[in-house]
Amino acid sequence: KKPAAAAPEAAPAASEAAPAAAPAAAQHAAPAAVQQAPATPGGRVIASPYARKLAAQGGLGLEGLSGSGPGGRIVAADVQQAIASGKVSPAAASAPAAAATPAAAASKSAVIESGLSYVDIPHSQIRRITAQRLLESKQTIPHYYLTVEVQVDEMLKLREQINASFSKDAGVKISVNDFVIKAAALALKKVPGVNASWQKDFIRQYDNVDISVAMQTPTGLMTPIVKDAHTKGLSGISGNVKALAAKAKEGKLAPAEFMGGTFTISNLGMFGVKHFAAIVNPPQAAILAVGAADKKVVMSKSGDFSEVSVITITLSCDHRVIDGAMGAQWLQAFKGYVETPYTMML
């Protein structure tokens, strides 16, 4: 029998963000009835140039894909939706009429080769595109990393008080990650140079703060977006994240809900991971990796020793956009909001 081939290491996989480069908003209005994509007499599927580009980047076959454009033409939104659902077959010289799902396509019988036994698991569309974008990121983006420890005792106390103030029927429970998202969003407004992306002839600095949150799903890593996070309260962020997580697990995220974003957060603290460094999610310029809370003895200004709770965070930056001093300024702003959490509510 063949044991399953070794999966990617858990920590880097979850920290590495999924692609966010393609525009989220669909440019073409979908008609009431979706039509099968028409083909020319030579068998060539009719699709827009941008839809073909997205399909090529994602390794998708357009054959069999339903088009929502005029006359059943395949447009960008159709390809983006296919990527989100993970149900489209990879491009091939001769695509079968119906492709098997990854689970069904995985070899169920052990095949012995060179004394090794294994199971080949086909790539999902999400994993295929994630791999492509992360490889592109590591090969083309000059990464550097800044790490600091942040005391979270005051934040944990405030979280406990807030959650205690809500009745059980309200269904509201603020998480540590909700505080992290809020603090990151406010820090991006204070140090806007981090809320930016590298373009060929300029650096684009964004006014809106859209936080991509890395989540593991059955089809692979996704990064649903909490839009305008700096304008939302903790309960609003909490509700938004829960709703996005549920849709991501069901494969029902719309393209606009995961394509885009201006900054990414990857939190592995719930898995007990103390420290890790994430890969920048292009075209964004930075990603924050958050570790688990740990106890540490520190000396106060008065010379006394006390035990505090700390988390280790690492900011991965694109050096073309964010200089070291700017990255450090952002970390100090983030640290200030977390260590004095009441300032997030002012």
C-alpha cells in the first residue's frame, strides 16, 4: 500500500496567502439565463481576452465552462467564479466531458514503484493558483522580515469584558484575531505607506483598508477580505469574518469577497505556533504573521519582575515599497494599539 505523499509543512502553508491580484468586480452583467459557451466551427471556445488570460494563469480549461456574456461568451467573472468554486477541470490537450473531483481522482489502489507506496492527489484550482502566485512572490519580490513581541494582557482583559457584556442569545463573541484585524487596520491608516503596492512606474497607495484574512478551506488556502476594516467596530469585524469563513468552507465566496485586499493577516496562534514568517501576497506589499500567546517574565520600570502574556508577530515586507524604518514604524503603531486596546475605540 502507498502512504499519502508528504503534504506541505503546516505552518508555511497556512501563512502563505492566496492570490489577490485579479480585479474583484466583474465588468460584465450576467443575463438572466446562463448559456453554454459557444464555439466556432473549428471548435474554438468564444471568450474575452481577459477571461483567457485568467484561465491561462489558473491552468483552467474553458471547454465546458458556461458563459454569462452576450451569446454565452465567457467573461472574466465566469473564470473567477470557476476558480472560487474549484469545480473546473485543468486545461488539457483533450479535456474529458466530465472531470473527476480531486477526491474521486485520487488513486484508491496502492501502486508499487521503486519500493514506495503513495497516493497522487490532483491539484485543486485554488491550490494550483496559490502555488503559482507564491512562487512568483518569492522569485520577484525582495522580502525582508521584522519581528517584535507584543504584550496582550490588557487586550485579553478587554476581550473578556466585552464578551461578558453580550448575552448568549446575541451570538457575539470577539476573538483575538478580531482585535488583530482592527489594530492592523488602524496602524495602516497611521502609516499609509504600508497600505500600498508596487506598480511598474509608481507605488500605488490605497485610501481604503481592505484586510485579507488567511483561512484554510477544503479546496485550499483562501483569503476572504474584511473591507474598510478601519471603519468597523470589533463586533462588526467579528460578524464579517464569521460569515466569510462559513462561505469559504462551503466554496460559496464570490470573487469580490476574496480577490483584492490591501494587506494580509495570517494567524497560526490557535495551532500553538509561536513564530513564523509569511510570504507576501502580491500585489500587496506586506503580510502580518501572528503567533500564539505565551507567558514571559519581564522587569517593569520600577525594577520589579512580573509575568505577562506576549505574542510574537512578524511583518514580511516588499522592500521595493516599504523601507525598514517604515516597516518598524508600522509595527510600533500596531503594538501601541494592541497594548493599549482602548485607543482602538476612540
